Amino acid sequence: MTYRLDKLYRLGAWGAAACMLAICAIVTLQVLLRCLDALLALVGSARLGLEIPGVSEIAAYLLVGATFLSMAYTFTHHAHIRVTLVISRLPPRARVWIESLCLLVALALSLLLTWELIGLVRESLEYNDVSSGLLAIPLWIPQSVLVVGIALMCVALTETLWGTLHSALTAPDSYVAPEPQDGDS
């Protein structure tokens, strides 16, 4: 299936990649600062005590951002883990309708999650919620990334459902389920 909004899903993947690079950068910097302190202690100098406060908290928020922002891209490139033990044995006509039903359920659950996350962001803004860590990060910031990621997933599910229903209604006997391919990009 060709996705018309693939550039949008790729943008989410680039956001996820930026989150992963940021994690690598802050963790590497923290390690280097600790190594510098250890080296100074070895040569008998006073430690500098440089560190990045809240590095584990920041890394956790970035990891959640990377996970959610990459969901739509991963889904549209058929890289999500799917258990197709039963559905793969069905004839194409039945399989296309079962696939459509599964996509509809996934879309409904994703829309519900999106709605609830939007409510969570509103609540965090209303009560000025901040994280309980060293940095007191306003919680609406990482929560907004969750909303963007799951909203992208809803768009990808909608586009896939539309294409699958089109196949179900026009040529159900020629339906071929999407499978991951080597070098799929």
C-alpha cells in the first residue's frame, strides 16, 4: 500500500530520531563529565562536580517521545509485531474483512487514547502540573508529544483502514496482506 501522508509519518520518525540523538548526547555528556571527575581525582586534583541535573528524567521523557513519535512510521512500514497465526490462514475475501475489523478496533482504541491524552494535557495546563524530579518540568510538554505521536498513529490507521476497505469492497478476492520487506523504506 502506498501512503499519501508518508512525509508526515517520516516527520514523526525524524522527531523520534532527534529524541534518540538527544538521549545519546546527554547521557554521553554525563558520562564524560563523570570520567573527567574520576580522572581529576586520580591525579590528586579536586573534583569539578559537573553534572547534568535530572538527566535520567530528561532521558525518560525523550524515550517516551521517541516511542510515540515513531509509531505511525513503524506501522506504515509494517514493522510492528503482528500475530497472524489465524488470520494468515484465511482466504483473501475473509482476511480483508478481518483486517478491516482489526484496523477499526485499533483506530477506536487509538482515538480514545488521543482523547484522554488531550484531557490530560488540559488538566496539566489547568493545574500547572510539574514533574516531581530535580527539574520540575511542566508536564504538558512531554504529554503534548504523546498526543502528537498517537494522533499520527490515528491518521496512519485511518489511511490504512480506508485502503483496506477499498480493497474489501472492490476486489476482496485479490487482497494481499501487507508484509514487511527487506529494505522497505
